[in-house]
Amino acid sequence: MQRGLIALNGLLVVFALATAGWGGYVYNRVRDLDSIDLDDVLRRGDETPVAAPGGVATTAPPDEPQPPSQPLNFLLVGSDSREFVDSEEDADSFGVVESPPRADTILLARVDPVAKTAALVSFPRDLYLDIAGDQGRNRINTAFAAGPSGLIQTISENFGVSIDHYVQVDFEGFKELIDAVGGIELWLSYPVRDWGRPGPGEPLRNISGLDISETTCVQLDGTQALSYVRSRHFEQLIDGRWTPDPTGDLGRIQRQQDLVVRAVSKALREGLLNPVKLLRVLDAVDGHLFTDDNLKPGDAVDLASQLDGLDVHAIRRDTIPTETYITPAGADVQRISDQTEVDRIMRVFRGLPPEEAGAATADVVPGDVSVTVVNGTGRTGEALAARQGFEAAGFVVLGTRSAPPFGVATTSVEHGPGEAAQAALVARHLPEGTLVSEVPAPGITVTTGADFAGVAPQPRPDAAVPPPGSAAPAAPSTTTTTLSEEEHLERFYAGVGSAECYAG
């Protein structure tokens, strides 16, 4: 027995040494990723209030990087670099090499590892604003032409936020990253494609290569995922006709955000910090992913481990509100359409406490409340009508979807912990008898029932919320055989990104 224990201890020592060596190898592999010195534009250390647009406090960069336990702002940039293009097929889908590369996707992410919350805001690539360094007004993606520093400064100066870390990936890196994690599951109600004209006078063709005929839960590989998020002429085959995305670039941004959330969900669900899986990911992005040199390997691993338990379905997602604008030179661009809404969106990224952002006060107003609308009856046009009603009343609608097999009798409002006041306000715009309940996940979801007759523009007086089980009798669900343009729009919104593939 004594000899057996000695042998077992020896094996444990060998195993421990081997594990330590493996961990050191992984650590060094992370450290070897390409990095950029951005100390002059990134926030470092504790927040120091300085002036910002609209008089909102932001931060100046002191001496030391923010520790990973603190809320952090990450600027995530997808570069349109085409250096990987080496075939005619790739050139058809991605175009030829352009110099210098531009920022094709621009996302600001706020991660709070202690509260286990996250938020995303997207900046349209054609957003027209002041470019840092006295470069005048231009599209935001031109700020990237001279490198990341110009883009970081442009966002910081225009939106009053400080950025802690920078992450950049190019087209090829995105493809390889999706393949390395085993692909991404996506719910598609209809076949999709990218169909348009590459330029004036050119024939119609599939531009990005997006062409997926499968429906329901579809597994996208890296090439398909890249085409999906790049598509600028997105169409769905609904009732035998190809229906273009009526939201244009906004729909493209929503698809990008959705895929980011799904990738995070898969990474957390499948434990990609496992050394074998992590090395596969690192090998895939080698040469295609860049970070600031303050994002240390240990900090990145600590941050990822602290986010265990993050509910990815409740990640807040916003887009800078814009409107079409023709510049004095005749360029077709986008400019900010609602500065008040921009300030509301940016509060969380400026580090304002919840009580200042109106997230947990008794005096809640519609502009502080975001809802997701679910069609629970199957009646055509219902989720779209609810969306329009909520927006007309001043609420922020994150998205709409359907919930087959339908047949819901009573309209309901589900809310996360600490969101009772917001949910009560939402319910006061809905039929009397609307059921309100708390669920573990944050976020407010409205599911329409047979009693739903629209969203009231003004709230009803405060009244007691009926208990669960007091549902009104179900009314028969109705359908139409000929869909109006509005109903086609409703079905288009519901066709992409339904929740069925988020299981687990």
C-alpha cells in the first residue's frame, strides 16, 4: 500500500507539472497574439471626470489599466481587409484588395463582470460626424484609415465615452473564428440570399455569397456566417417571393449584433477556455486578430471566467439612431437623428449608476424602458402593430418574434429582478388583466394574447396586477390568406433570429 501511495503521488506530481506546462504554453500562445500600442487613446486607471458632449461626464486616461473586475468598454472592429483573397470565387464575394482597409463593423461593448451584465451599441459605417484630429466631417469608417487611434478618438470625442480595450478582426479571421468554435446555430424561418447590384448599371447577382435554402435551426459555417453579417441586400423567400429587408443597414447591424451574442453564448456554453479548444481558436485567428497591448492574457482569462453565468439573451443591444443625409458634396450618408436618444443609449457606456439612468426608480418613463414583443396568438401583423404602438408611446423596442404553436389567451409581461416598476408601466399600456411576472433573466418581454387590442398611447391609472391564473377566455385566432405589405413586413421581422436556437 505504501509503495502504491508513493507511485500515485508521483503520478500526481507528473500530472501537475504537465498541466502547468500546458497552461504556460497556452498563456504564451495568447501573449503572442498581435497587439497595438494605444496607450495615448485608451482609458487607464480610475475614472477622472472631464468635459464631454452635452455636458455629460466621461473619463480621462491616468496611469494604470482598469482591472478586469471593473466594468470595461471594448471597441470591437471588423476590418474589411481583403488580403486573404486569392481566387476568383473569393473576389466575386468579397471584392479585391483595397488600401487602406476600412472599418466594416463598429461595435462598442460594455461588460460588467461583477453584475454579469453586458450591452452593445453599433455605429453605422456611413455615420457622418466630426473626425478626430481636425479632419473635418466624414463617414465614421474613414477615421479608421490611419489606424485604430483615429477611430477610438472619434468615438470618444463624439459620444463622450472612454474606451478601455480594442479588438480588431478581419474577414478571414472572422471566418476562421466561427469555424474554430464549430459554427453558429441560427433560426431561419425562410430561405435567405444577398441579391443586388454591385454598382450602377451592373447586373443583379449574389454579392456576398449568402444563399441558404435550409430553414428552421441552421448551422452556419464561417463562410456562411461572414456572408450573413456582410449582406447589404438581404432578402427572404416569403410565400414564393423574394422580399428585401426594408430596414436596410439597420437590419445588417441587427444581424451582426445577433451573431456576436450567439458566438458569446456558444463560447460560454461549451467552455472554450478549455486549453485544447482555446488553442484551436488561437490558431484560427493568428495573424487576423489584433488587440491593444494592455489586454494581458491573464486579464482576458480572468474576465472570461468572471462572466460565467452571464445571461446572453438579456444583453442590451442598441444602434445609434440615424437618418439619411446628403452632404454638400452630394454623398449619401447617415447622420444622428435624435441626440437625446443617443445620450440615453450612451449612459451605460459612460458608467452612470442605474438610478441616474432611470433603470430602477419609481418615476419610470417610457424612454427608459426597452421591451421585446412576442406574437403569442399567430394573428398576422400583431407583433408589428404592438411594436409600432410601443414606439409611438415612447418605449424602446429591441425586437419582435413569434412563439408557435400560438393560442396564448392573456397578454403577459415578464421582467427580470429589479424591473418591476418598468414592467408595471408597460402593463398599464396594455389591456386590463395583463399578467405581470418576474423571471430570473433580466429584460422585459411582452407576449400578446387573445385579449390584445393594441398599445394605448397613454397609460391606464395604477391598478392592482391580477394574479397568475386569472386569464381571460381565449378568443379564436384569425389568419388571412392575402397578406398586406404591413403583414409581409411583420413576417420579415419575425423570420430571422427567433429564439429557438438559443436553447442552453
